[in-house]
Amino acid sequence: MDQIVIHGGKPLRGTVEVSGFKNAALPILFATVLTNDVCIIGNLPAISDVKLSFDILRAMGLRIDQLDKTTYRIDSRGATYGKSPDHLVEKMRGSIYIIGAELGRFGNASAGNCGGCNFGQRPIDQHLKAFRALGATVEECEDGRLNAWADQLVGKVIAFDVVSVGATVNAILASVMAEGMTVLENAAHEPHIVDLANFLNACGASISGAGTDVIKIRGVSSLHGCTYDIIPDMIEAGTYMVAAAVTGGKIEITNVIPKHLESIAAKLREMGVSVEEGDESVTVTGGDSLHGIHVKTMPYPGFPTDMHPQMSVLLCVADGISYMTENIFEHRFAYVEQLRSMGASISIDDRVATIQGGNRLLAANVRAVDLRAGAAMILAGLVARGKTVVSEIGYVRRGYDNIVGKLRALGADITDIDTED
Ligand code: EPZ
């Protein structure tokens, strides 16, 4: 597994451009299967989850050609169902969108057990509830394989028991060409749901209400290709916002949609961090004395769970006691043990971490235990004086485009050591 070596203690200064959003790219890439046509998708991030999606889609019969650094031509006219390779599917949670896409296009779907970062159970009951409500028969095999089929998918009112990004995505994919109207209640509001709806509407779908908790999908007979750019990655942006705050530097973060960052900006301002908004940028300046706060993760537009580990690093160095309450995933605290090895004082009671601030983090050898935990370890290494080595950095490559290059350009002393050789 390769490593990243950081010599911390330097304030980061300069400008960084955010790449396209991983969690918008994955649904949209699998949604191209529905079009039976050619799509040109731009602003795709150079991350391993996108490369993995390409490998899976090519195995499903799609032709994918790179047009420039971030733009790809995706031809789904040769797509089939049930051909996604299990050994690829199991690497990524986003693979579950194969089922919604194949069901929506072919009325037939089959895929192996999908993977994903391990923070507790990753149930799929709401996905299956949506497929079955639309009239599909769904078979859950012992080995985690899912088979689903329907003579005709028919629109229904589907009230989710839990606000789920993935289940909302899959319900949209499966219903976009179903007969009649589908209404999703208690749907996820995230910007990537809106991005998916905008992409599908550009392909001829009829979706309204995305971004609210009631989404209406009027089934259409077919979809056509389109040209579409993925929205910027709000979590990558938030990670660089915290990088400015935690190192006491000043970073202008460009190619962002400030509205998507409002909950992150609000919590940083509450701590005493300066956040200035531009039309498509935010500029964050770390202060000398930041004070501790209580952060609670919530579905959008609340504070995103995917910013939880990164924010905890900042809370470690702020003055006073802070609290981090994780309301989305039951086990998102795996990063805490790694932070403790850097001198952090954190106690956990159920879903609440109590963080004793005012700590100087110490350089250490740590591991990326999941994608966002890995980003948090890098942030901790940037602020800890001395040499920090972050291992198992493959997790970070799943969701961060050129993080070493971007941080180095901001003045970080950071090196990517590929220990595979
Ligand atoms: C998506 O995961 C993201 N992944 C996650 O980002 C993100 O943390 C999460 O949404 C929440 O925003 C992708 O978009 C590929 P959920 P997803 O279904 O869809 C429960 C990252 O770091 N639930 O919204 O799997 C579930 O247990 C990754 O980029 C059910 O109970 O998340 C959780 O408690 C990590 N039944 C809550 O809902 C279901 O059928 C939210 O999960 C589905 C989910």
C-alpha cells in the first residue's frame, strides 16, 4: 500500500481549484446506461472510484473514450445487464447504482455484493423497498448478489423510512422510464441528487422537486444522450477550508458553489475562522485563537457526515472542549484511534465524541482507515510538527483528485511514497 509523508507546521497559502464531485459523478456515470445513446460528461475528477466505474461500465458493454483531462465520451448503445465483474463491484459502495440503472433500462438487473467504507452496517433495505414498490421482484442471494426483474415497472408513491442518498438515487434510476408517476417522499436533498436529476432531465427525463424531500418522476418512454458537466466537490472544498483553518493559513478555493458550503462555512465562522464568499470561490483564513464548538452531522443542508473526521482535527487544536455528534452512520469514529496516536484527547459515548482542545498534535505513523478518515490524517499531519507518515492512502485516492499536488502547491511539505515498488 502506498504512503504519504508530511512534515507539518507550515501555514498553507495560495489558491486551489476544486475538482468534480465524486458523489455526483458515480450516479451520473451509471445513469448513462439508461440513455442507450452517447453522453459527453465533463468535470470528472481523476480519482480511483471514477476509474473503477469506467472499468465496470466497460465490462457492461459501454464504450468510454477520454476527450480531455476531465471529459469523457460514454456510449451506452452496447450495454447489457448482469455483466458487471464481482471483483470490481465489491470495491465500491456506488456499484449499487448498477441495479437501478440496469432495472431502469432492461427490466432486468444483477450485480455482486457492493463494497464501501466500513463505518458500520451499510443496509440497502430502502433501495430494495423502492425497487419492489415499482413492481420488481428482488432476490437477495447468500453471497450478497442482487437479482431484480420486472415485466413492467409502474410508478408508485414511495415513502422512505430513512433519508438515504443511495436509495434516492436508485429509485430515480429505476423509475425514470417506468409507467406513470413515481413520487419519492422523505427523499435525500443533497446537491448530487439535484445534479443527477438535472443530468437525466437533459437526457429527456421528467423529474421535478429534486433538492426537496418530495421528488416526482414522470416516466418517459426513452432517454437520449446529452453533454453535461458534474458539479464541484463540496467535500473536497470543505477539506481545503479546514486545511486553511487548521494550519493558520489563507487559501482561496475556486470552482465551488458557495451555497453547497454554507453549513461548513457557518461552523468555521462559529469557531472564529474567517470565510469570505465569492461568486464561485471561498477564501478561508485561519485565526490564532479558535474556540471549540458542538458539531452535529445531518443530511443536507446540515453539516455533512463526510466532513466529520476532517472537522474533528480542527476541534482538536481549537481552544476548549468541543463535541462531535455523528447522526448519520453508527460507526464513523474509527479515525479517533489514529488521532489519539497523535496526542488527541477524545472520548466517545455512543454517537458523541468529546474533544479536549488546545492540544498540539504530534507527528506519528498513522493509517487511513477510510476515505474521509484518511483526509483527516493528512490534515493532522499538516499541523503536527515533525514527520507524519499516513499509510493505506489508497482510500484517499478514491475521492481526492491530486491531493498531494494541490497541497504542495499551497506550500505543504508533502510527498507521495509509492511503497509498492
Ligand atoms: C452516500 O452513501 C455517500 N456515498 C457517502 O459518502 C455519504 O457519507 C452518504 O451518502 C451520506 O451523505 C456515495 O454517494 C457513493 P445513505 P450512502 O444511504 O448512499 C442508512 C464519502 O465519503 N440507510 O445516505 O451509502 C445508512 O445506514 C462517502 O464520499 C438505511 O438504513 O448513504 C445511514 O445510516 C462515505 N437503509 C443513512 O441511511 C438503506 O437502504 C444514510 O446513508 C440505505 C441507507
